[in-house]
Amino acid sequence: MRHTTQIELVNQNDLVAVQLGVMNPEEVRRLTVPDALVDTGATGLCLPIPLIENLGLTPIKTVRARTATGIIDRLLYSAVEFTILERTSLMQITDLPAGSPVLVGHMVLEHLDLCVDIKEGLIYNPAHDGEWITEIL
């Protein structure tokens, strides 16, 4: 079954610039994706290149990635602050070709203590009674 979720994305470097007083809060680049694909076959948070450009993310390095079609090179980008189901964290971004859906991988779910329920979609981990329990990083 295909499950999607809303995700809010904010350029983390912009947030730091605001804290340092070199950028106005209204200049922070952000966007909301109403239908990000929850993909437990993906690892991290993957965005199509046009969204990466809209957020103004900076390329960091090329990484090798295993995909359904084999091992390929992908660009790793600067971090975003992201929010799913009112839980917020930070993560670097991996690129996807234009036209691809935003992918929310299993590491994102683990970090936010979320699970995929076959009937309800994305939910808080029922083993923790709605409380956010995460691993010490």
C-alpha cells in the first residue's frame, strides 16, 4: 500500500543565519510537501533537484547509493529542518531526479519514532503510547 505524509522543510543554514543576525526571518527558505512518499525501502530524506534548488541547499559531497536499479552516485546536500506529525529534526538531503516524489526513508521514521500502519498510514510508535522516544545520537 502507498502511504504519504505532509512534510515541512526549512533550510537549516538560513535558520543559523537568522540566529547570527545576518538574515531576516522572512527570508528563510521553506516549503511544505503535502504528499511525501513514505518509503521504508529508502534510507534517509530524498528530494527532487528542483525542490533542493528552491530551498537553496548546498552540495556537500558525492555518495554511493544502492537503489532498485543498482549502485549509483548521488549528491549529498546541506541539512534541512523537517517536521512530520509535529515532530521536528535535522537531516542532510540526498538528491533525486526532477519529477520524483519526496521520499521519507526508514531512518527518518526511526529518528522521529514513527511507524507505518497498514490501515492508518504514518502513526506515532504505538509501543511508546504517543511519547517521542529516540535513540541517543
